[in-house]
Amino acid sequence: MEMLKRLFIVLLLTIPLYTFAQTGISGGVFDYENKSFPLQKVTVRNLNNQKVVVTGAAGQFTIQANKGDLLEFSLPGYHVDTLYLTNLQAKTIYLPSQSTNLKQVDVKGARLSNDLQLKDPNAPGFSRVSGIAPTKNIQRAGGVGLAFGSGKDKRERAKVKRLEETSSYESEINQYFNEEHVADLIKLQGQELKDFINMYRPSVARVKSERPFNYDFYIAEAYQTWLKLPPEGRKLPPVPTGRKN
């Protein structure tokens, strides 16, 4: 009898812990620029169940949540960020400070030819004195080398940079906004999944203007909009192929 009582007490203690472990999520919040700097007193709010916690001295948090919930992270002096939960694994969040211009783009994937890298004064490794030939195109002003080129060359370089930048963003969008990734987040498949992707694929302009772009949150938000549409409105109209006689 005594053994049964002890077993009953153990079950009472472990069942709530097991239940919370299945419906809770933990993680840490850090500064976006200095990723080793933990942020304490960050308000973590579950927008689905309205649970709220605050991060500790090491940036750590644990909050009750389920898969599909939306978490909001806020701290005075920092941009508010959101996280759509695709699973309940531990998360690491990086908050950008409000002094950080999120519209600045760091296009690491853009590549220029060697010739353009030498001629482009914004290219890495460019030398204002020795990076351009002939030397007659360089003037000295207070010890600083200034390079002068034709307006046509500058326009061509700018055009190449724009194309490279657009290509980089298109590659990023393809990486996150594809059938495999979208299907992991929302309950669509087959032709409905294809129609959803065709309708809501984010534009390069939008991805550029919202840095860092939260693809999972965008997909979840677009899905809620899609659900409100009538069945006939859940796909793009056919593209006209020409006027019939």
C-alpha cells in the first residue's frame, strides 16, 4: 500500500511537468549586432494564448506555447520581432537595435567581375590609387585619390550592380518561399499549394524594405489572408495568350 501511494505521488508530480514540456518552448534572446551579448528584461508574449514572460540575465526564457503559435519579442531601444513556431525546439532570437537601419542591404551573394571590382570604388579591396589604370584618371586632393570615369561607364556599373543585387534577392526568396518549405508551415498541398505560392510570393522590393525579412511570419500571415478568400479567389486568373479572331 505504501508503495502504491509513493507511485501515485510520483505520477502527480511528473504528469504536469511532462505536459508543460510538450507545450512549452525555451530559448535565448541576443543583440543582433553583437550576437554574444544576451538581452535581459525582453518581454516575450505569446499572441495566441496571451502568456507573457521576461528574459533573465542570460537572455533566457521559457513560455507556454504550441506549434503554430506566434511569439512577440520587445525591448525598449530595440525593434519588435515576431516568431512563428513551426516546432517546439529551443530558439535563439537576435533583436536589432532601433539605431540599426533595417533597410540597409548586405548583399553577400552579389559578385562582380574582376575588372568591375577594380573599377568600382565601392568594391572590396579597391585601391583609389593603384586600383585603376591609367594614372591620368586619378587626381590627388589632400592626399586622397579620386577616380574619374565616363558617365556611360558609371551607368553600366550601376546597372550591373542592380542586376546582381536583384539576382541575390531572388535566390534568397527561392530558398525560403518554395513548395517544400511552405508545406512545412501550412496545411496546403498539390495545386492549392502551387496557387498559394504563385499568389503570395514576396516581391524583391518588399524583401529589401523589411530587413531582416521574416519569411515564416509572412507565410503564416498570407495563409490567414488566403483562408478568408472565396474558393474562386484562391488562384491567379489565367494569363491572356492573345486576342482571338
